[in-house]
Amino acid sequence: MATVCSTIQQSLAWCQGTPELPGIKRRIYYISKDQIVSWHTLTYDALGRLTSAAYSGSFVLAADASWKFIDILPDKSQLTSEAQGEVPSQTQLNKLVAVHPSVGLDASALSAYVNNNDCVYLVETVRGQFRVVGSEKWQVKSTVAQDLGQGATGTTSTTLNVEATDECPAPFYFGEIVTEDGVINEDNGGGNGGGHGGTIIPWDGGEHGNGNGLTPVNNGDGSGLSGKEIGDGDGGNSLNPSNNLNLNPSQGNSEGDGEEGDDEEDPEPEPEPAPEASKAAR
């Protein structure tokens, strides 16, 4: 039986004037592969062709394991990707340059650790989407260079260089990120390549997250904000009109003063006075 080669091609549009914000944020995360119990997966068709550049599901970590962070200088750090190999076996080589300003004891200890380990890295873009540098299929190469500066005007730095082979440029990741300070994207349910919580909040120029690791709510207007975030700070003044104005006139005060059924009723007419009986007998 002949193999049916279906197409997975899609159009790629771009609207004139759409802003594309460059750069990465000041904190990246890393973890050793031996601390990952279960990996997320990419999406393929029946022929094994990649159909999405986003992972489905979340990393499952070993007990008491968590992602560690590295604070970097965003203006000196960069994430790039380039093709490598030959057709039909080409892959992507994702490269991360992360510059940490310190050269102290902790930075030096980190250098010794990642130099001889197989680690995975999470990099957050300016738009708030996480990209994965590292794959379960290939070993990740991490090297560290340190510069103590030169003279009174020199600059110190610990530079982490990462090279990771993958099937696409730094795949997107919308699942949970268990850190020392708590869980990022805790309520997202792992996602499926559609965005935070499985739903990317749409806007006029494309797809984006909320930029702070919190779970956005799709309000249908592209704002990605929940009622609590838009309201008065405690969730009481949300987009739910029942929390603000009483829109049902049958419930009394339409000003929303909290008192229902206080409309004044029309007063009953007063009875006419009885005629004087003394005037009848004269």
C-alpha cells in the first residue's frame, strides 16, 4: 500500500507595524536532567513530522527537586538558534549566552557544577513566554567563562554558554515550573502548545503571555486579565456587573447601594372628612 504524504504546510502572516519585542528577561532557570522524572512531549503527525513548536504537559521532577535560578544581565545575554546537519537529518542548534555580573564564591561554584553536568534551561522572553534550551534526546553542553575585569574601569562577569540540539528553535513551554519560591504557571494544567493554561491570550499582533508568570484569564478582549486584576485590588470590583451596579430595576435601587426593594410606593389617598350632622337639623 502506497504511503500517503499529506501536507502540514501553513501560511505565515505578519501584519505591517506589528511590534516584535526583542530580548530575554533577567532571570533564567536550570535543572540537572537527573532531577527530571518525566519529560513533556512535542507534537508529531503520523509520519513523525513536527507539527508544533510547543511542548505538551509539564516537567515532573524528583521529590524535593526544583528549578534553580540564575540572575543575568539581559542587555548582554542572548538566545539564538541555527540549523545544523544535512537533509533529511537537519536539527536546530540552540545557543544561550547568559552573563551573570558576579565572580564570587557562588558564581564560581555554579561554574564547576554546570561545566560537567547535563542541564536543561528555561529562558523567559520579554513577552513572558518560556523557551526550553535542552532536549531529552541529546546532551546539553554548558561552558562557563569568568572575567575578573581589568583596571579600575574594568567589568566583572561570569558568562554561561549553552549549546543544545533540538528539533526546532528553543521550544515553547507553558507547563508548571516548580521553583524554590513557588510554582510558576501553577494552574495551567500543563498546556498543549496553545499558551498559558492551554490558551494563548490573543492580541492584535500575535500571541503572547502575561509576562509575569501568572495565569492569565481569557476575557475575550485580549486583555488576559482577570476581574481581580482589573478591579479594585481585592476582586470585589471585577468585570461581573453583579459586583458593581444593580442592573435589574425590579430589585430596587439601581445605584447598587446594597439595599434591595427600597423603592417608595405611591401614598394611598386620604379619606374625605364626613359632613357635619348638625347642619342637617335646623
